Amino acid sequence: MRGKNTFLLENDRYKIIEPEIEVMDDEDNGNESQKVIITSDMGEMDKISNEGYLSDNVVVQLDKETRLYTENMRYFPGNKSVHTDEFVTITGTGLVITGKGCEVDLANRKMWIVKDAEMEMDGVKNDLFFMYEDDSGQSHVPEKQDMGKTVEEEKTEEKTIIRSSGPLVFDREPDFHIMTFNDNVEAAKGSTTVFSDKLVIFLDAETKITKQAIASGNVLASQGAKIAKGDTLSWDVNTQSAILEDAKNAEFIRDDLSIYATRMIFYKNANKIDVPCAGSLRVKPHEKNIPERKAADTEAKDETINVKWEGKMNYMGDAREAIFDENIEVRRDDSLLRCDYLYVTFNDNNYDLKTLDAKDKVHIIDKKGGLWNEAVGDQVAWDAQSDVTVLYGAPFAILREGNTRQIISPKVTFFENGEKILCDGKGSLYETGKGMSRTEERDKTGIKVTWLKKMEYDSVIKKAGFFEEVQVSQSGQRLSGDQIDAYMGADGEISKIITAGNVYFYSEDLGGSEGFGTFFTWDLPKNMGVLTGSPKAELRKEGSRTFSEKVYFNMAEGRITWEGRPHWQLISKEAGNADK
């Protein structure tokens, strides 16, 4: 210790004018960079213990860039430390720290601020949060530098402010300077704020630039309309990435998009989010795209889309797309989609779904009812602009309505929110309805329809149309035609069948009767069919042929009647043999 003037007082204490204390590192003799210099306007030193007390404009120079300022401080030579209960200000390259009470281990250059610490950092091009700044949902656009601003103005705008109510510990390692904030930590930069119980910041020992930051304990981060919650939030400047973790579920929430998982990785420059574990995603559609509904409409649909997965999720912001893997569930209103691979794209201006493509073990459940409530296939694709969903299967996709109806086809297209359905290619429909006679067994009254080209269904008029080489069979009855239309009754089952063209009808219940004509109507509840022809319909039964305008097949009563001047023709054995 030295000073401008020194006075020995009566109580064995020295009074020193403009004192200066120089502390040397024992292992680095003569190395100026390792020296710690303490100065003040006034000071005292105990003659026996050599302990000192400094007051008025106390300055501790820890290295060439770092200085501590306070009003008074005690010096303890035994352990080479200083202590103060006053407010302190610490300055360094690009940072200013203030707080109440401070202790410095001079030999190890370790520092503690007791409470109410606040740090201001400038000139560091590192955000404490890790998504792009644009909250509109649009693709990331790199920030343009204002050429009219000076470098100093740019730095001023980029200040990061960190506050804590508990101790701030400053450690020095060979490669890093480590600052640890404790209790009620708040870090803010621009529109970003991070709250936590603890925050550890790693600065490069040479450049003093932040390399890594770790917030832990009740982490709550906000950036504009975006919010993140978890146990820890860590960020690495080299990868420009942040990791949000929580043993139960971390949360990333914004107005129209929410993600829940135990681990999320945010890549700022790449505008990407990776979730390498199971999680869930919730998408709320943009309000202007939801049709206006009356306030009294309590049965309005919930348009929110919920996605769960057990594998991983990757979101690419610039491409506006997301990929999900393994045991995926997508819920929307009354619909559920299960698959093992899901690829979705979003609109440019919001998170409304634009397209959806699901593959592998595709399983759809739709509780709205109608022609089907369950579908199985290999791939399903949906496009928002056309509002069309296409289901593929190899060799075929399957539609089911509980245990009462099954449809198979290699390609199924759903139009206008499922109001219209098209089955392309060879397929079949099987319905185990209640049947025409309520006393008959269900398997005997089941209806099977096969076709070669396609099936069309309109849920508004409850009509299904079948095309090319169509055949309908029920128990002992069989109907064939070029085109057959089936109409659903109030109970959702096929109640009427109409066919035109080359019509053929066979009834085992009516003694093997056969009908040939151009138009046939089959009333299933009444168990009756009406055949007409152009010019005549033909009935073949028990070796005779009957021609009339109409032939009535009454399976319920076991009889056949005619209408319109019928005439008969017997088929001889010779003629029959000749036909053969």
C-alpha cells in the first residue's frame, strides 16, 4: 500500500491520502496483466493487522478492461479480498454491472455482488431468444442495416439488461468469464424478456462476447406474441440455437401455434424448430378464414388442429412446413387421423394448414357419421384450396361404418368437407343392414355391391351411384346393370336401388326367376322389385318366358305379377338344348 501522504494516528492506524493498494498474483511475478490495483481519495490501515479501509471514489482495477467503483471498501490482506456494503458499479468491455454489496477475491479475481444486481451489455449481436422477430407468421426476412446509423447507435439499440434480486457471482476461467445471476432473474433485449430463478452467462475471455447462456428454474421467456416455458433454456452463439427443456413438458406458445414437448431446439438463423422427442402441436386457424356463425350457434365446430407424435417433429419456418414421425395423431373437430409419417405446409401469412400428406398405417376416424366413420389406407393427402382429401390404398383403401358397412377401393376422394365421395377403380360395398324382413338374420339380408369403374356418393341427397359392370346381391337375389343408383333411408341404410341399361335380375327366393329389361327399381324395406323394358320386360321361370310392360317381383310374399298385356312363351327341351 502506498499513498500521497500518510499520517500515523493515536489508535495505531495510518491515515493515507490518495492510497493505492497493489495485489500481485503469487504465480505471476512482475506480470502487469495479473496485477490488481485499488485506489481511492482517502484510506486508513490498521498498523497491526494491515487491514485497510478505503473511502471516497474507490476504484478496483481487476484487469485492463474491468473496473469496480464504490464509495468505501474494506481490504483484508490475509485472504487478499475486499468487501463493501455500498452500491457498486463494475465496467468492462461492452458491459456495466451495478448492485448492492460486493466482495472480491483479488487473487482469483472472483467477484460476488450480494443483491439487486443489474447488468447492461451492448454491442453483442446475440439474442436471448431464438425465433425470428416477425410475429405475423411470414417467412423470415434478414434484418436490413440502417446505413444512416453509426456503429455506436447500432450498439446502443442492441443492449441487453439483466437484473436479479439475489447474488451475482463472477468467475474467471482460462477460456471463459462466467457470470451467475440468482433469484428473480430478468433478462431483456428488445422485445425479448426471459424470467428465471438462475441465469449463467459465459463470456469469451478475450473478446468478452457472450458464447453461451443458460437460464434455469421456472423459465418464462417472451418475444412479442411468443412465449416459452420450461425448466431450462440454454443458448449457444456458435450454432445460433437454443434448447428449451422441461422434465414434464416445455411449452412454446403464440396466438395461433403452440408446441409442447420435453425438449425443443430453436435455430435462429435457419428459422427452424426441432423436437427430437414425443410432443404435441396445436394450431388455431386464422379467424378471418372461419365462416361467420350466429352467436346463438352453440354447435359451432372447433377448428383447432391438435397433433401428437411419439417420434420427432421438425418445423422449417422459411419453407412453412413441418414433418412428424411415429405414432402420430391429428385431431380436428370430430375427426381423428393416425399415421406414422405426416408432412404439412402452412399459409404464408398465418398457421392455417395449406396441405397435409400422411403415410404409413393411415387410420381415419370421423364421428360426423354418414356413409362411413372409419377409413384405413396407405396414404392420405389434403389440400385446403380445393378442400379435397384423397385416400390411397394398396391394393385398396377401406371405409367402414361401424359393423354395418364396408367399402373398398384403391382411391377414395372426399369433396366439400366429405359431402361428396368418389371411389375410383374396381371396388365393392357391403352393408349388413337390418334387412327387408325384421325377423330375418342380418347376414341373410346383407347387401353387396361390386363395380368396375367408380362409385359416387352425395350425402346431401343420400345417393350412391355405381358405374360399369355393377352387381348387387342380397341373400338369394342378384341384380346387374351398367349403372346402379342406391338411395339411403332415414336410418342411413340402403332403402332403394335403381338401375338402367342392360338390366338382369335373379331371385332364388322366387324359384330361380330371372328378369331382363332396361329399368329396375328395388324397394328394400318392402322387399319388392319392379322391372320394365323397352319395349317389354322379360321374365324367365320354370321353362317359360313372359313378356310384359312391367314385372313385379314380390320376395316378401313369394309371388310374381305382371302388368301391361303380358304374353307367354314356353321353352321346349329341344329349344333349351339348342340354346345350350
